[in-house]
Amino acid sequence: MNIALFIAKRILFRKSGTKRISKPISYLNVIGIILSFFIMFLAITIATGFKSEITKKICNIAGHIIITSYTTNNTFELPPISIPYNKIQQLKKLKEIKNISPYITKPVILKVKSTLHGIVLKGLSNSYDSSILKSYLIKGRFINLNDTIASNEIIISKKVSQILNIGINEHVIAYFVQNPPRLRKFKVVGIYETMMEEFDNIFAYIDLQHLQKINSWDTNTFSGYEIHLDNFNDLKPISSKIFKIVGNEFYNNNSKLAIQPITERYPYIFDWISLFNTNVWVILILLTIVCSFNIISGLLILILERIHMIGILKALGFLNKKIREIFLYISLAYIIFALFIANIISLVVYYIQDKYHIIKLNKILYYIDYVPLEINPIHLITLNLGFFIIILAVLLVPSTYISKIEPSKSIKIN
């Protein structure tokens, strides 16, 4: 029989009329553990959610990797490239690559009545994964793309539609600033919103065949190729593989190709995302310290209230180790109960926020209009185990005080 566990149960479940200060303090410690764990859970899930949502969004819109002509000019009107068919097929055989699609970008001025607005047209081919842009459409539909006839349809952002005061099924004129100047008339069939100003304020989408004709390019010439991956973590290794296949050759304009991962094209966004990890660690460390002090103080009070009992047990021949176990069992009971309640509360809040998006954000500042939560089972298990082990280690500090209690003195205390 485990006598230490037996005594711990008697203390925990004993119904006594004696008022002890350790009881309310123990309850407060339980509440402290629940709050600490809950805030840690939120910190991890919010950071993971933000990183996942923003990374997914920017990679969806701009591609994980783009292949363009190497140029030092920071412009949307890039020199043309034409990668041979056999090279494209080699790239498509890479299992990490989900989709490869060519594109063309060209700055234009859109005009509706007397309103003018400068944007960049991004021409898409029929190999483009339309489900990406469809997921951001708030009105209308995706443009019709085929190999034979160029579609006169355009998708603009909500921001641009507000500036031009134009809606679905209305027409807009695009002026191409070149010599000689040219214009095209497009029908608005879709309005999108990504909540990222870097894209919403700049890009509109059309059939790339229009831009090939405007630039006098043949059907196999483009501004670049957009590559989407199945897993963001493959970004660096697959970039190296792509460079080995196409990066060392010269195309069209006698310049080498540039292989640009999304992290190099938008470094300021990913630098901002990386700060989330630092913030999470600061929160975890501070809450662990605060919670540890609460646990230590609670256990010390529990021990001080039981000095008389400790003295009697020592007089009966109990070792310090066994007496220490009694108080550790009591403390562990509170901790396990608190973690159980904390996990339930955390998962309920996670489900509600994930399903109903109750807590909102400023979409201009955060690129998303609600607080995103993402739970990783490994993170949840690690948080529980780490929290439990740290608190258990902390409990050993006040429990050492038991060895300093002398039976001859403590038995006199009543």
C-alpha cells in the first residue's frame, strides 16, 4: 500500500469544519494554472494561425517561386523569357511542385468615364490553378481561359472597383503606355479581395494572350513562370533543384534566369512573421515564471499548515522522502485537475473562434479580418508535457523545506 498516496487522499477529500487558508490559496493556484495554460495555448495557436494563414495567402497569390529573366530593374515589365518544353517537363516531374503556370505582367492605366487609375495587369494562362483566385472572389466569377480565343474579361480588386466606381458586367478601358499607345476594352466579371494591399492595390487579372499581342511576343514567350508547391517547407531545397535544371542556361535576351523564392520577394512580410516566434517565447517564459511562483507559495502554505502532522509522521519514523511525496501528490492532484479544465476551455474557445470568427482584426494592419487559430497536436502535447514537467520540477523546491522541520519543535505547534 502506498501510504503517502493514502494520506494525500485523506487530506484532499477530508470534510472538516476547520478553516484552513491553504484551501482558497489552492483554488487560486488552480485558477492561475488554468489562466496561464490558456494564455500559452492562445499564444501558440494564434502565432501558428497567423504564420500559416499569411504564408498561405501570399504564396497562393504570388506563387512560392517565380522564374524570371535576371534583371536589376525593379519593374513589373520584365524582359521576355521562353523556357524550352523539355525543361518545363523536367520541372513538372519534381514531386514537390504542385503547379507551374506562365504569366505576363504589364503596367496600364484603367479608365472608367473620367476616372483614371494605374495598375498592373497580370496575364494568366489556362494552366493556372483557377481555384486559387476563386477563393478570394467576393463577387462574380473567374475569367474564361482557352488556347484559341483571347478572353476580353478582367478580374479587379475590391479596392480598384471602389476607386473606379465599377461593378460586375461593366466595362473598363485599359491604356497601354507605349509607342504607339494602345488600348483594350475589358468586361469586369469578378472582384477579389485578399486583404493584402501589396496585391489588392496593384493587380488585375486577364488572359495573357492579350499581353502577348500587345508586346508582339510569340505564344511561348512570357514574363515568367509561377510555381506553387505542396509544402512551404520545401521552398529552399526545391529552389536549388529548379536552379540546377534551368538556372545555368541563357534564354531569349542572353541573360540567365532568376529563381526567386517568395521569402526573397517579400522579405519584410516574412521578417514580420518571424517576430511571432519571439513573442510566443517571451509569453511562455513570463507565464511559466509567474505560475511557478504561485505554485511554490501555495505548496509552502500547505506545508506550514501541516507542520504538526509532519512532526508526528517524523516521530513515527517516516522519512523526509515519504512526507515529501504526500505534498507532491496533493499538488499534482491540483495541477492535473487544472490542466484538464484548461485543455477543455482552450479547445472550446479554439472551436468557437475557428468556426465563427468572433474576435475580429483590422484587415489593413494584419492582412486578415479575424484572429486565426491553428492547433498542432504536437504543439498541444508538448505544451502539456512541458508545462507539467516544469511545474513538477518547481514543486521540488518548497518540498525540500520538510527536511528542515524538527519533530521535537513541530509537535508542540498546535
